[in-house]
Amino acid sequence: EKPLKYNTIKEGQVTKKCSKSYKKFWAVVGSSSLYLYKNAKDTNEVEAIPLVNVNITSETVAKAPYPFEIELPSGTNHCFTVNTLEEQREWAQILGQINESNFLSDNEDEEPELMSPRSNFAFKREKLLLSYRYMKNMVEQQAVPHIVYLPQDEVMHRFGYEIAIRKLCKAFGSLDTLYFKDCQFGGDCMDDLMKFLESFDKITSIVFENTMKSANCDPFVHAISRLSRSVQCLTFINSLSAKGAQKLSQSISDCRFLLSLSLQHVPIKNELIPLIQGINSSSLESLEISNTDLGDTGTCTLISLLCVNTKLLHLTLHQVGATRACKDSLTTYLLSDTLLSLNLSGNKLGDAVEGIFSVLCDSQLRMKKLNLSDTRMNHSAVFSLCRLLQENKTIYSLDISENRL
């Protein structure tokens, strides 16, 4: 089954002429075949009609039913009818497009260049069942995706959310990341999702983007400690309210298997102290806080609290509103020699950068990666930078881009 070249996949009810009778089927267009199911809930196709070198015709009639026909190269005809003229036109158009994309030429140079299998899927405003069917048809591809984007708010309950996600994950044995984008969970959906995440042991990373911004977040954040122990990374991108961040503070310390937490565009200013206290009690090794207005006070408070955390190995504070006033806090934290990587990009650190370089020169620290891009460092830090490059033997990655040296 080749990957589809179009943004939409057609499905709907059709009536097929079978011998001397007519039968209703639920038809789904794949990338090289038309699949017929007994009904919209069924997942076992009754028939698959190949759409390669076929002839698609539709007859103009005065009233319903409106017919269209698929003629195979062998001469076999498959006759269908639909209830509206618009449906007839849509079916004829999409089937014709699929047929053209699958046309087999005698001249190899004229054969269409096939797209490589997509590495992730963004199903928006499409039915979950259809998403599942399409992805199931992609299983035979060599490049099986490791990320699945789950659909927006038009979630179908034909299976129940838990069962539908299980089917997706079973279809893709290498799946390790679930990415929920623009979803609005509510009611049974979140309960079903949690049932799945508690027991499925192959998911290692969960990402929420533009999701659960109000009370929708409560069930998930409350239940973080109930997640399968395989889940090691959680990312929230514009997906937690202040109330959700507060609940996260309460539950994160109970999660003994989580290694990475990323909070992007999350309002945590007032919840910062309990959140970091929860993180210090957890097993986290990597923390990212970005695009959040902590300011100097919030940043210094965060760093002073983290000084007691010897487990944290990777810290990202990207665009958090920190300035040169954080210099003393940053240099003190670096001297604790716990970090392997530090990302302070997008902050107006200015002269504080010079202090960071000096600490890394004068001490035998473990730091391996340092990102100081777009931090307002200037020519006054060049001398310290040169010393760092000469004397430091551990840093192998240094980013100082977007600075005016």
C-alpha cells in the first residue's frame, strides 16, 4: 500500500450491484485500492478493488440514485450508486486521482515518483476509525513511524478511545511516542486514555500541544503517577493552565520513573516553588522550561532550589526573561557540578556570560554541552571565551550564535 499523495481520504456509504441484487457497503479509499466494509464500524474489509489502470466513469442521470463505475483492466466492472449528485462527483474525482497516481507506464522514466512513507501523521478533523484504517494499511512500509498524531476534537466512539489507540499501537510495533495536538479531551475520552497509558508498556514519550488548557488537564495531571513505568518523557506545549501547573506540582514528586519534563508556554510563575520542590523529589534527569516569563526573580529562585538536586543532568531555560542579574545564581549553580548540559538561549544575560565562561575555565566540571545563543553577549566576553576554548577539556558542544561579538 503506497502512501497517499493527498490531504483527504474519502469514505462513505455506497450501494454496489452484486449479481442481481444491490448491497450497501461502507467504502474507504486507500492509496491504491477501494476497500469495502459491511458497515462503518467494521474493520475487516469484505473486498479490496485495486485502483491501478482502471477506468472511472459516472453517468449523468436526472435523479437519485447516481451511478459511478470502476472498470478493471481484466474487463470486470464494479457498479456503485450514491444518494446525491455531489457524492457522485466526489467519488469519481478522488478515484480518478488515485488511479492517475498509480498509473503504470511501460516507460520506466515516466513512472511517477512515489513519496517515501511519512514518519508522522497529523489527522485533523478526520474520524479516528478512518485514521486507524489508513495507518493500518501503512504497516507493511519499511519506515514504520514512531510518532502518531491523534485527531482533533471529532473523535469517534466506535471502539471507545482506549481500544482505538490500542489498535493503532498494535498496528505499529515500533511506536514509542503519542503526540496529542489541538485535542479537547472531555468525559470518558480522558478516562479511556488513562486506562490505556496505565497498562501499555511501549510508549516512552507523551506530548500535549494546545491541549487540555482548562479543567481537561485535571484527570491526566492527577494520574501521572499511574502511568506505565515505560513513560519517561512528558512534554506540555501551551497545554497547562495555572491550575494544571499547580496540580502538576503536587503529583510530579510521586512519579519515580519519569526522566524528562518539558514545560513550554506554561504559566508557572506563581507555582514555581512547589513545582521545583516536586521536581527535586522526583527522578527527573532533564528539565526544560521555555517561553515562560519567570524574570530574574523567578529564575534565581528556580536555580537556588535546583542547587540541592544532584539528579538533574540537563537544564533548559529558554526565553524565560533572565538578565545579567542572574549571574551569581548561575555561577553558584555551575560550581555544584551536577549538569552535563545547560541551555540559556534567548535570555538577555549580557555580562553574566563572562562569569559563566570564567567558572567553566577555572573548575574541572562535567559540563559537555552549553548553549548561549542569543544571550546579548558582547566583545567583553571574548577573552573569557578564548580561555574556555583553551582550558576546558569536557565541553564538546558550544553554541554562541546570534550574538554580537
